[in-house]
Amino acid sequence: MKILVPVIRFRSGPGHQLNQALSLALTIGLFAIRMLWTAPEKSKQQKRGQSTKGGFLVPSSSTIGYKFIFHNQLNMQTGISTETSGRWPIPNQQNFDIVGNENTLVERFVTQYEAKLRTAASGRYNCHGLTFGSRRTCIDDATSIVRILVDDGYKLVDIASVMPGDVVLYYDPDGTVSHSGIVALIPDGPLKFPQVVSKWGVAGAEYLHWVHKSPYGVDYKFYRVDHSGESIILSKIILGQ
């Protein structure tokens, strides 16, 4: 960074040393003003993750306080602004790392679970980010999933009534939500096991698979957004009942 400061020359004389001290103090003062002027903008860029010519400004131990690195050097984890319908913030993050053995996992998953590969691997979102975050970010907190179900008006749906677009949640033995997906197809036949689109692994790929054939077990439930009760409540409020 270039900093322009005035050069002040004093003639030698009785006050020569004093003049030199004043000149040095002025130079240091202007340098400090320059740093204070530019620091807030750098801070904004870093907080926004603002890209600058193929890289990012990140904190550094250098004198300036920031350094510039390229995208391929950056292991970046950032979150986006997202919330439930009840305005409750949803903790999230975007991971840009890809697992090195992903191709091997794809071949194994397709064979073992009779799944169809839908998209390439991505670390930007996980299964819950696909289901509830429009494939934009990773949502890892199980408590957040419960809050989304409540705030966004999801209701439990029997498997016989499942339709494309419904959400499926998989549960661990202790009742914790371990996985989620979106119902894509309902085949004809008496069993009617739905086919689901879900993402396997934080940095994995998307698969189209039978709901009962995945690495996440067979303890699952279906949900659908239902705002019918809200319409009744809103009508009563408008009518003053």
C-alpha cells in the first residue's frame, strides 16, 4: 500500500533537531490517519467475505492486519442470513471442502442402495440445507429442525397420504433427527414406497432413492406444510370473533 505524505525540509540551524522531530511526528500522524480511514472498509469486506480479483481479504498477523489469498487457498466456512417463518434465526454454515473419496462412495452407494446419482458432490449444503434451505447452506443443529417444523407449520402425514413435495425426516434410536429429504415420486402399487431426493454427507452428492433404502435406516416420518389453521385464526381476527 502506497501512502503519500508531504516531505518537509528545514534548513539547518539552532532548531534543526526540533524541526526534524516535528516532521517525523507529522509523517506518523498522516500514516495513522490513512490506516484508520481504510481499516473499516477492509473490515466490511472481510465480514461480507467480499471477493477481490479472485481472492479474499482475511485476518493476518502482519502490520497491516490483513492479507490477500486466492480462492484455491481458502478453506472458507461462512453462514448466510436465514430464519423460520416465526423470525427465529437458523444457525448454518457453508463448507467448500469436498471429500477426496467421494467418487468411491458414489459407486458404492449406487450399488448398495439402488440409488441414482442426481448431482455432483458439493460442500455448500447438507441434507437439511437441501430440504429446508433451498440448497444454499448447511443446517446441522437438530434443535433447529424441530423449530422449523413448528414455526413453518409442518404437520405429520401418514405414508398412505404422502405426495411429491412432502418432507421426510429420518431418526436415530434416541429420537434425534439424523437426515432429511424431499419426496419426489410415488410409484403405483400396493406398497407405495416413495422415492426421495436427499443429500448423503455434508460434502456428498444428491441421490434419488427409495425411502427405505439409504445409509440412514428405516425409522422415518413424513411432513407437509399446512397453514389451514392459520387461515381460520386470521379470519376470526379480521371478523373480530
